[in-house]
Amino acid sequence: YDSTIDACLAKRWTEGADAAYLEELWEGAVKIAMRHVPHRKDSVCVEVAARLKAIGRHAKAAQLLRECGMIEQALDVCIEGKLWILGREIAQQSVDPASRHRLEAAERA
């Protein structure tokens, strides 16, 4: 499974690349890590989220981080991408009330 994850992550964004294909491929790496190589889940998730943000897929990156249990990082992506509705949904999952305040402050700014 490690080699499959590495193969998925070996594909990088280049000008003219099929973003939808890359998104699906990278998400596959996360799914494999979550199911079969749990010690790599967090690092793969963070890597894929960064790549998704780089190609303008902030909502997908935030959702992926949320699925990986990285609520605060998902909220950061929502703030960065100005995804207020998704951010409010994610903030409700946070155990830290400061997360909601941080989102509201960013939205007002």
C-alpha cells in the first residue's frame, strides 16, 4: 500500500494538467492511507490538502482535512479560502469554542 500511495503522490500539478484527475488520484492516496496505512494518514492528508489548495480546491482540501479528523486545519483552509458556510459547519465539530470566534472574526475582517 505504501508504494501505491507514493505512486499517487508522485503525480504533481503542471500547467495544463487535468485537475479533476489529480484531485481524484490524490484523494485515493488519502483513502488508502486511512484504510491500510494509518500511520501515514496525517502526513498524506496534509500533503494532499496543500496540493488541493495550490490548484484552487480549498473546499475539497477543507473537507478532506475534516474527514481525517484535522478540524482546526480544515478551519484554517476555510478561512484562507473564505469558505464561510463550510467553515461554520466545520467549526461546529470543534471542541474549542475559540475556533468559532476565530472564524467569525475572519469573516468580519
